[in-house]
Amino acid sequence: MAQSPRPWTCYEDLQDFVNSLKATGDLIEIHESADPRFEIGACLKTMGEKNGPAALFRHIVGFPGKKIVGNVMGHRRRLAKAFGVPEDGLVDHYLQRKRDRIPSIEVKEAPIKQVTLRGDDANLLRILPALIHHEKDASPYLTCAVTFARDCETGRQSMGMHRIQIQSHQQMGICLETPPLARFLQKAWERSRPLEAAVVIGPDPLVLVASVTWCPEGEDKIEIAGGLRGKPVEMVQCESVDLRVPAHAQYVIEGRIHPQEVAPEGIFGDSSGIYVEAQSPIIRVTSVSHRKEPIYQALQTWSREDDALFDLCFGSDLLEEMRRPFPFVRDLYLIPGTVCGHVIISVAPCSKPMLRNAMVAALIRNPFVKIATFVDNDIDIRNQSEVAWAVTTRFQADRDLVIVPGIQGTDIDPSASTEGATCKMALDATYMREQKRRFEKIDVPAESQKRVAEILKKVLPRS
């Protein structure tokens, strides 16, 4: 698709975005010594819960001279900033731009190749200030890394965000359970070939967003990143594997996943909020490259940053999918902390049978969704108090509850059966139009609300 004019800001790299956040007061610098074992992760989780800014840690215990940034995408305002749009236009811009495909371009020199280490020098335990996130975690994990691999059938490469355990100085375990990389691994192993992999830390913000965006098999997500950015992503050839990675990222770890080579992975506190263990493929590291002064990007699992990315990428896709057959669907919000398990959906007036169809559809179209609550469009779906009020005053369980037992859920739900079967439910917390006066929500005039918002914006701290 031809490149269209780009009227928005496009950040070249993580440093550029971090500097912009700092300039607008949405990043704090922490000069106290902070330990990557538990302390930094706990700090990021707390800041996310308080809707706080991003944080740049300048003194890392055990890693002199290294820097860590986190909570970068922990609020919709920062996601909107990465897109260069107002917060209320984020979803529409995301859905519009992800339809574009702008191919990447290759460059010969790149910041990510300023330092290249091989052999014993490529020691992950010395190079990366990776976090140990939770009390029972077995070792450091990469939770904000983008892995690149190539389809051995088509020759096309793509990317995805997968959890990665640092198991030793040159060995990592990677959880490859989702496409497209899971399929790439299967194809390579069926042919008794190793899968080459390149693990990138700290790409520009919209490459990171594209890495968790769903796309049809056979497409390269880096082209989606180009569409989100409005211009091509510059890519550079790796040192020891036949892959290309974003030239302006911070670190790249190269290696190979040899056929049928797996090892125990975990215990690890996952995005689902529980500890997990698995048998996972092993990446044997062949080289590490990074900038001269790289920033390590961290993401605390089961945090508001997890939630913000889920809500934008998975939530927006589900919203678009629901709107096609049900045009009365107005907005959608994934409840934080539920890993897409509880969704609030705002609807315009419609017939009760059509609403019932939409309730069932929300449960069966996405395996992650376990609870769907439907509310009228006078309810702020991102305000938990208003949603709870709607359920309390507009919902009757014997009349408005839909239960669908024994359908496919996800393997991250510990209460599901061994085959993944789960019971789902949808709540109709809307009122009958002919009874509007009985159910009307109290409020103040819109003009007064606007005036008060302007006053408070000047005196209240940003949240």
C-alpha cells in the first residue's frame, strides 16, 4: 500500500520517546540505587496502580552504568502520545493505521550494532539488567522483548512478544505458544532444522505495539508497525543469524532453537496473575549486540502496562469484530488485571433479542473473554463505580444473565478443564427504553462539566 502523508509525530527510537515523556512531565528519573531483583518490578507495579508516569532508573544494583525504563506504556495517554493523537482518538487511529502495510527498508549501519559481543563475551547475566519480578520466580525474565523469526517455507519473517527466561549466561527458554512464531517453530522442527531467532529489547514504541497485534498468518508484523508509524521501519541484518531487526532498538540477542531441544521453564509469575511452569524450547545464544549506552526496557507482568497493551490491541480488535454484525456496539473496555477475561461493552438502544445475540457472540468470538457486561451508552465503561452502579440498578440475574457452559476458554485460566473448556456468562445491565425516566442517571449539564474540567486541570496533579 502506498505511503500516505504522515501528519503525526513519529518517534525514531526509545530514547526519543523517553525524552519526550520527560519534557512533558510524564516520566520521573529515579537516582536511588534500585535492585532488579524484586525492587524495580515492585516499583513499576505500584506506579501503574497509581496511574503514575513512566520511570527511568539510573542506578541499578549489580549493573553500574546501566539504565532501566519501565511503565512506558502503562497509561492510555502515553499510548496516545506514541501515536501522536489525542487520547480519545487512540482506538480509531489504531484500527485505521493497522490496516495499512508499509514495508520496511534495510540499512547497513545501525545504533543497535554499536557493540557486538560473541563467545564468552556474550554473557547475558553480565550484559542485561533483567528483572526478577516476583517472589517465587526461578530466574530473571525478559517480559518486554520482541522475538523475530523466519518461516522456513515462505522465507518471510515476523515477530511476537513472548516471555523469555534467562537460564544461564548463553541459554534462554522461550514460551512459543502463539502464532506466528509457534507455527514457524513447528515447521522448522518438522524438517529437522533449527529455528533462528533474534530477541530485541527496546524498539520504538509502535514496533512494540505491532508485536502484540494480531495479523493473518503469512504477513510480517513489521509492515503493520510501518503502518502505525506512517513510514517504514529501518531494519538491519543480524550478525550470526539470517534475520533483520529494527536498527534503532537497544539490544538484540541472536541464537538458534535446535530441533526438539526443550527444558523446564519457570516458575514465573505470568500476566495471568498466577505462577506458571512449562517445558519450553531453548535458545542457544550466538551473539549479542547493543548501543553504546542502551536503555533496558522492562515491563512488570500483571500490571497496568500489561492491561494498557491488552486493551488497545486485543480490545480494539474485538470492538471492530463486534461492530460489524452489531452496529449498536459503541465502545469496549477490558477490565484491568483480568487478562482480557472481563469485558465491558457499551451499546446504543437496540432490541432485546439483538442484544442477546451480541452477548453470546462476545463470549464465543474470543477465547479469552469469560465475562461480558453490557451497559447503556450513558455509562462510562472505564469508571468501575458507574459500571457497578449499572449492574446494581439495571440488572436482574433471573432475567438478564446468559450462561454458556462447556465452551473453549484459554490455557491461562487455572479453573478451566484440562481440555480448556470453561463456563462463560454475559450480563445485560441495560434498561428498557420505555422506562427511561425510571432509570435515568443523575448528572450536571455538559457545559458545566467542561468548565469544571478546565478549572481542575490547572490545580490537580495529572492522573
